[in-house]
Amino acid sequence: MGYVPPHLRGGGGDDHGGGDDRRDDRASAGRGGGGWDRDGGRGGGRNDGYAPRGSSGRGGGGSCEPVFEPWRPSARVEALTEEQKVEIRDRLGVIVEVIEGEEEAPSAIESFEDMSLCLDVMADIKFREYDKPSPIQAQAIPVILSGRDVLGCAETGSGKTAAFSIPMVQHALNQAPLRQGDGPFAIVMAPTRELAQQIEVEAKTFSRSSKGFRTAIIVGGTNMHEQRSALRGGVQVIVATPGRLIDHLQQGNTNLSRVSFVVLDEADRMLDMGFEPQIREVLMNLPNPHQTLLFSATMPSEVEVLASEYLKKPVKVKVGTTSAPTANVSQHLEKVVDAEKVNRLVEMLIGEKIEAAKLGTDMPMTVVFVERKNRADEISELLNAEGVPSAALHGGRSQGEREAALHDYKTGRCSVLVATDVAARGLDVKGVAHVVNMDLPRSFEDYVHRIGRTGRAGMSGRSTSYYTDRDSFIVAQIKRALLELESGNAFAFATGREARAKEREEAKAWREGKQHEAATIETDSGVTIAVDDKFKHMMVSATAAPATASGAPAAGNADAAFGSDSDDDW
């Protein structure tokens, strides 16, 4: 069943004002008799699409206006010349774009002490042992603190979670205290349970010194009653997947009445996963004024369209070359026949374990990507049987099992995590040294995000990818990208729905071209003979791959199968 907005559902959403058409044009001056207009601020009143049940006021009556504290950096930063600001951005590799006619963005700041953060947040930054901001933090945090909307585009492992979590906590601390029936001050929406959990951990990290500060994680696969209790008890920050957030709003367990800070993290992935209706439902029901941040590892057209509709004159902050392989990851491609992949993997990992034991060190933290859920379980069980501690992570496991697998991996109880693409984005585990693509993904964009699990935060990493003839198209793309990196060229691939559709068409043409090439044969005397289509199945090429040890023929270039549909891990 497709998504149905709460105000159109029967039954549960009775307190949402069923006659109010929330799909009206956002540019209109007023909506539903009060509404607001994006550029002009409030109209005749607030559009409380998800207001507290049973009262127009909140917890004792009277509106509670959001607070956007004026912000200024340290005197040292304010004294910087324009040339010095440009020099800092160049050194950090930061690109900042401001809409023509708008005020220039604040300078990037290379120390947390110069950001004029509150004492509690600074104490938590020091507790986390952050020495200095990463490039995305150095530029995004000042822009966010200044109250501007932000469109952030940063490569994996750049530290963007802290880039929005730090100013989000500071913003929440500036608000009037929560009252009974109040909703949160800030909402973060993320595509997966794992990413949402990591964001909440970060939010807790930077609010640990703030007495009474509460966060809630609202995701599928966990107990709805426990989430309801947490929400009704009052929280300053909600981190949620869009679908579950809508469920709680529709049931009246929380509301948007005091939300003044909203973050869309991994927006490209959320749109890929079909969350656009839910995202829009939340965004169009937010009260004004509010600050909106959108972060995305890639910037396809559909993300830019969403940003143009819901972000007000945003500052665009870009760090690194997105949609390109991370330069500090050493990438190795190894051609194998499919039947040999498991043996090669086990042999390699056992060898790494033995080598680590000789050196008296721990085995390198490794993530192994496979195509299917059952294959992840099988590989994990096999590695454990061979003495290589491992855990499986995929969408077929319960939330508790997934959390246990991540906990074991992060704490070192196991050195290998065998995962489907559920872990390709958002998995932020420090110290991942090696990524293995036992099964290559179908798109180059997914390949980039997989290997982005290592080589994070300026550290080096490596990747190993096993491939067969059927992977020839994506292997050609990887080799092209590697050549570009070696020559020092900035290189990025188009991303998003349209780009992936085009990639599928190109892959199909590639395979058909390979099949056409396979319809000829060169004889021992060097003569090329065309083979009629109806006799292709009888063709034996002199260059064909030999049979495997088991007697089964190796896969050939004419093997156009991309495999069965991938798992729905979401």
C-alpha cells in the first residue's frame, strides 16, 4: 500500500484538521486560515499541522516563540581580511556558494574556541577529544550558528554529523524550557536505523554536560510503546526515520509546534528509498520561523529540487569531490570465477589474522559486502568456523541483532562485519582498515559509498573487490576513476535517479556489445569468422576461460546476468 498523508487517513489522524489541504502551494501567503509564507514569515498564525492534541495552547497556554540567538565569532575571526578568509577555505578545500545579492557566509573557523560556543558544549567537545574542526565542521558550524539555512555536500567520513549536531544542541539550549505537551525543538531525519542511532549518539555526546537534555531515537523495528513513552515525556531532540516519525505524529505522541531546527541527513539516500512524501509532509507542517539544514553525500537533481522548495536562501557548503572514490583508499581489483570467491576471501582473512598475530596486533577491522542477506549469514558463519570472529549485518535481522552485531564490531569482539548495502551509508565506525567487495554493487555510486567506510577522517584505508566477467561494466568505471585519481584530476560521477537510469542503459548497451563481440571467433590461423546467432551456443573461443577445478566452465563474456534483484534492506 502506498504512503497516505496523515490528514487523508481515516481513523487515527482525527486531530489533524482533516479539511485542511496541506498540499497547497507553499508560496501562498496563508494556508488554512492562518498559515505562513516562506519568505514573509508568519501569515495570520501558525500552521500547526501536527499540534498537541486537545488544546490550542501548549502546556498552560500562550505561545512560545523560538529563540535564534545572535551569534558572533571571536574577535580574532572577525578581524580576518577577505584574503585571509579565502586562504583558509582554500587550505581546507572548502567551496562556499551564496545566492547572488545575499550576505556573504561567515568565515571558516579552524578552532572550536573561536566559534563562541556555550560552555557546556565546549566541555563536551573537549571530552570527545576533538582537537580541531574538520573542514566541513570549520565552515558549516559558523554558517549554522549564524542562523542561515545550509545545503551541505561532503564526502563520506568528513565529520558532517558533528557539523550539525554541535549547533543543534546549542540552539536547543537557547530555547525556553519544555512544558507538558510540547514537542521537540529539533528534528533530524535519516534514511536508516543505523545512521539514526549514530546521530543520536553524537547528539548525546555534545549534550552530556547539559542537565535535563533529552533525545529520542524514533525508528522502525523497535518497540512503539517505549518510543511513545519517551516522546510524551518530552524531549529536546528527535532523531528519526521519516516513516516512523509520521506514525508518531499521526498518533499524537509528539508534535511539531516547537520545532525550529530541522536536519535532513543523507537526503539523497532518503529520496532513493522513497521517503520523499513523508519528508515533504513534515517540512510543509513546520511552524515559522525555523532553520533547515540538508546534508547529502551527493547532489542529484531531485535533492536540489527539494532544497529549492524548503530551504530559504541557503548557503551551499561543499567539501571534497563527491561521488568519486576517496583518494586515500588504496583500491585493488581481483578477477576470480564466482565459485572461488569464498575460498579467496577466507584465505585472505585468515592470512591477515596470522600476520597480525605475528606482529602482536589486532586483526584489521574489515567490512565484507555481499549481495544477499542469506549469503551474509553464510559467510559470517563460515568465517567464525575458521577462527575469524565475524558478525552479519543486514535488513533481515531484528533490531536487537543488528545492534548486537554493531556493538561486537565496534568493541573489537569481532574483527569482520559481513554486510549487505544496509551498511554502505551511514556506518561510521572508527578504525575500519579494509573493505572487501565480495560481490560488486550494480552502480558506481554504491561502490563509492561502500569503500567510503574506510579511509575516513583523513586516515588511509584499502579495498579489495572480487569481480567476474559479468561485472565488466562497473569494473571499467572503477578503472577509469582510478586513472583520473592517479593523474590528479578532480573526478565525479553524476548521481541520482536519472543518472542511475542512464547507467543501467549504458550497462545494457555494454553487455549487448560484449555479446556481439562474442559472436565472432578467431581460428588458429588468425582468421576471424562470424558465427550465426543460432549457432552461438556451440561456439568455443580459443581465448575462453578454462574450466574450474570442479569441472564447471568459468563464466564468459557473454554472461550478461546481473544476478537476481538485491535485497530490500530498508
